[in-house]
Amino acid sequence: MYDASGVRLHAGRQAELLNQIVCELPPEHPLSNARPLRDSLGHTPLQGLAGAVLGCVVAFVVRNSN
């Protein structure tokens, strides 16, 4: 959860900014044709919390289904 909502989320935000910078480059610049970076890498803290709750609910249902 730390990786998904922390490290990867911030790496995705950096990728968004880098993509904006590359889009503003003049057409003759060598990087103006570069493939855009993926910017949807991580999860928001709310998504991480929802995944944790869902995991607990699924574990509870599976454990009590016997």
C-alpha cells in the first residue's frame, strides 16, 4: 500500500509534469517526438484504503464460508 499510494503515485505526478514540459518544446527539439511517459502509476490514499477494506471483507467471507 505504501508503494502504490506513495512512491508510484508521486512518480506518476512527475511523469505528468515531464510530459507537459516535452509538449512545450519547439518542434525542432530532438525530444519533441518522444513517446509520452505513463502517468497513471499509483493509487490515491483513498483507493489504497478501499483496497485494504475490500481485502479484509473478502478474507472474512472466505474464512467464514466453511
